[in-house]
Amino acid sequence: MYILTESRNTLSEIVTCTTEEEDAGLRLDVYLAGVVEDATRSYLKKLIKDKRVLIDGKACTKPARSMVAGETLTIDVPPSPSAWPEPEDIPLDILYEDEDLVLVNKASGMVVHPAPGHHNGTLVNAILHACPDFKRAGEDMIRPGIVHRLDRDTSGVMVVAKNEVAFKHLAAQAAAHTFERRYLCLVRGEFKEDRGRVNANIGRSLTDRSKMAVTGIRAKEAVTNFEVLERFGIASLVGLQLETGRTHQIRVHMRFASRPVLGDPIYGEHEYRHWVISDELRAALKGLIGQALHAERLGITHPRTGERLVYNAPPPQDFQTALDALRAYER
């Protein structure tokens, strides 16, 4: 896939792209998942049914239609209901706040910002309600103040800029990889090493454009450092630190290392459903809300004072319940 043009206006977003050899045979809705960022599959199917997707100038209304190399697609993405997200009174765990930024412990299941199919109920909507002094930060109207993200089902510490000056400083830190980011996750099986480093480039999957994968084609450098904190035989508690920040990086790297994150609906293998384990452990693992991945710590340099801010947050209850059950099982 190669995006040729992308134009934005107040009415809609028009994206034009051309399929390549590796895209041949993909379903249309699967291919579009790699083009329209953060869109749900149901939303993409609606775009297709509404004749908003043209292939070589002709509308295609079949989501399962197979792609052919060399085709030109034009996608008319309608705008969000509101150009500026509406403030919403959503529970928010604020760890720190001042006039420049806010650090929050994002809940698992919460989308960070509005996107196709997720127009409300996001972290941005919650921030705008909780922080009445919030000013426009950044050029993207639907992602004000967002300088880094966590996946919807990944919980943990995030920072959001509250004004333009803070946004530029924090965005520069994120781009330079000077954020201190530590994650906890539960993975299948055990690493032989106590510590290690996964250095494998990540790009769009060649078989499913909605996924990321370790690949050498149009990929970006991705480095994840891991440390085994506890071993349970069938699973492990692992601490991770990122040197880069690619989409789904930890989840893809753990799968690549044959240690997929437990509960991961995309990259995981739910083999625990067939494990010979106690009912208590099985119930705890089934109770995971998405992947057992938590951003435990975030360290940043304050954009105004230069002070180093480091904040931690404990894992959510579903993660802790699974961890406690694994500890009890191992004993």
C-alpha cells in the first residue's frame, strides 16, 4: 500500500492510495484497516456499503472483494460529529496536573482519542471535561494534546499536554525517545534468559493490514528490552522498557519471541483455554479485559520547569487477579 495523497477539509477526509503486489488477495475491508487509522471493521464496512470507497473510479460495495495489485482506491472518510471533541463526564484517574499538562492512569478499554467508529467516550473527551483550562494543543483537532498513545485495552500512565507550548516540548521528547516508559505484562511460557532485548523491525502485516508484524518491508526500527520478574511455568510476569514506540510494539515483539501477551485478542494464542489448570486460574485468565499489558511508569521532563516527573500506577484489577491466581497456582 502506498498513500499518494491525503487532503483534509472541514467536510471530510479524502485518502487516495494504490495497492501493491503484497496487497493482492486481501479483502477490501481488511486492506482498508491499514489505510484508515484506528477505524473499526464495522465502520469500514459501513463506508463500503455507503459507496464511499472507489476502486479505479467506481464504487465498490462488497467488503469481501479481493484486492488486485495496481488498483487505485479513493476513500471518502466523513468527519466526526464534532470537529472539536465534546467534554464528557467520564471517571478519570488523574495522577498529576498543573497548568501545562496532566498525567493520568488510563483505564483498560478506553480509546485515547476520537476515531472512525469511536466518536465519544475517549480519554480526550474525559480530559476536556476534567480540565476546563485546557487550550488547543497541536494541529489535530480530534487529538488535542496527545503526544503518545496506549492501545485501547492497555492500561497505565499517559501524559497529555494542556497548551501549545507544552505540546511541542512533550512531542519533541516523545520523538527523541526520552520518555521513560516501563510496562508490565503477563506472557505465555517462560523466557530462558532473565533479561534480553528484542530488536526486530515492525511494519504492516502483509497478510492482514489491520495488524502489525515483524517484517523487512516498509518497516521501522523497533527495540524492546525485557526482564523476567516472576516465573510460573505456564506463564511469566515480565517488565519491559521501550527504546522506540511503534504501534503494538510490545504485543508484536512478545509474539515474535513466542511469548504472546495473555489475553491479547489480536496477537495472542488463547491456549490457556485448553490448559489443565485450576478453575480459579482459568476464571482469572478469562476475566482479563483484553491483553494483560500495563504501562506501569512514565518519566518526562516538565516543559516549563525542566523538572523530571516520574509517576507510577499499579496494574488494574483484572491484571492483578490473574497475577495472584498464577502465583497461587505456581505454589
